[in-house]
Amino acid sequence: MARTGGSEQQRPIRPILFLVPGLMLVLAGVQISRVVALDQSSWIGGGFGMFATYDYDDTRVVVARWQTPDGFEPAEAAIGANLLLRARVVPTEDNLLAVADAIIEAGGGPEDAIALGVEVRGRVLEGDTLTFPVLAFFVVAV
């Protein structure tokens, strides 16, 4: 095999080639840690779980109930949709406390209320059985 011309030069490896895959790995790592540590929906936060699960904020529900000496009563109050969305997406103690505080401030609870419980429930389909497990809960004494 005959060569013509000078010697061949090797092209240097460009750091930019590692930028996109590196950035995607960082985003995936952050997303996985938030889903595991904060029970965040894998659909939110730039994650890739939306392709593998139906667990997104619309499959979660925030349930609030007043505890009275006679049992439990549903807590109904006009509070900000943003508070509810935040609690559904990332059901942390702080987010549930914010929902409870907003319900208490809105008033309308029973006079003999002992506490207000706020919980986030998800949907799990296993075989033919649909369940609604509690993902997080918080109770505030009133």
C-alpha cells in the first residue's frame, strides 16, 4: 500500500464530546436521588421515568381530614392549586405542613376538631388489583 503526502495527524479528543453525555448523567443522577429521597414523581424534574411509569402528579391525590372526638370529617377549603401540586409532586413534610396551614387559615373546620391530617396517596396497579397507598402524611394538632 503506497502512501502519498505527509504523515497522518490524530485528531485531539474534544471535551465538548463529553459535555452532553455528562450533563445527561448528572440530570439522571439528580432525578433518581430526588425520587428516592423525596418520593418525587418521576415525571417531574427533568427525569426519564415518565417513559417507564404512570406515577405522575395526576395519579396522586391530596387527602385532608379533620379528626374529631366522633371520628374523621373531610377537610374542604379553597387553597392555592400551587400548594396542592407541590404536595403531590414532592410530598415532603414541609409541603404537607404548608397545605395543612393553608386549610387551617381558611377556617371552616369543625369546632371540636382535635387535629388535621394531610396525606398524599398514589395509585398502584398490581395484576388486577388497584390500591391507593399512602406516600406521605402529616398531622397537625389544632
